[in-house]
Amino acid sequence: MEEFISWRDDWRLGIQLLDEQHRLLADCINRLVQQCSCAEDVAEKDREEVRRRLGELLDELYGKAKQHFKNEEALMQERGYPGYASHLREHVMLLAELKSTFITKFEQGCCHMDPAVFKALKSWFIVHVIRSDREFADFIRKHDQR
């Protein structure tokens, strides 16, 4: 199966911790999408195991995203990033969307996700990395050159 999010080197920010975490998040999203797509073809007797794995992946994605955002925010505060407040709001909204779109549906018994939801998750991830995080990384580089 082709990866849902294929990592591209031009997404690298040049901040090792954040780059590593972005790759881990992409991997986690890929595993979640793969697990959800497999869930439809699973025999009734195996559905509980699939639900367990989906739950673990959702918890992992949420936890990794939350930790990643904390790391970014700490770095922003440490460096005096002027876009901190708006970036923080974006993080809060993204976590809330992840919770409402995936986790709540899953907790209500849904194992199938609309492909549009996955496309939105992919778009969110890519846009956040190449726009919002890129702006921050550029600020850090300029800040460090002083």
C-alpha cells in the first residue's frame, strides 16, 4: 500500500527535534489511515482487535501531536517568536479538531472514517509544516545568526 503521506526532504525545517517529530507524526498518520482502511475488510470476530489497535493509534497520534506542539511552543517562547500567540491558537484548534473528528467518533463506535476526513488531516499536516512551522524555523535561523 502506498503511503498516505510521503515524506519529502524539502519539508525539513533544519531543527532536528522538530524534523524528527514531523516524520513520526507522518508515520503515525500513515499507520492510522492504513488501519482504518483495513477495518472495513475485517471479519466480525476480529473487529474488537481492530478497534483496540485503532484506539492505540489515535492515542499515539494525539499524544505525539500534543508533545510536539509543547516542544514547538517552548522553543518559540525561548526565542521570543513574535507569531507565538497565533501559532499557539493553531495548535489548540488542531488538537481540538483531532479530538472531535477522530477520537470522539471512535469512542462512539465508528471504525470507518470518511476519506474527506483523512484528506483534511493530510492537508492540515502538510500546511502546518510547510507554512506555519517554516515561518517559525526561518525566524529561528535568523535569530541564531545574530
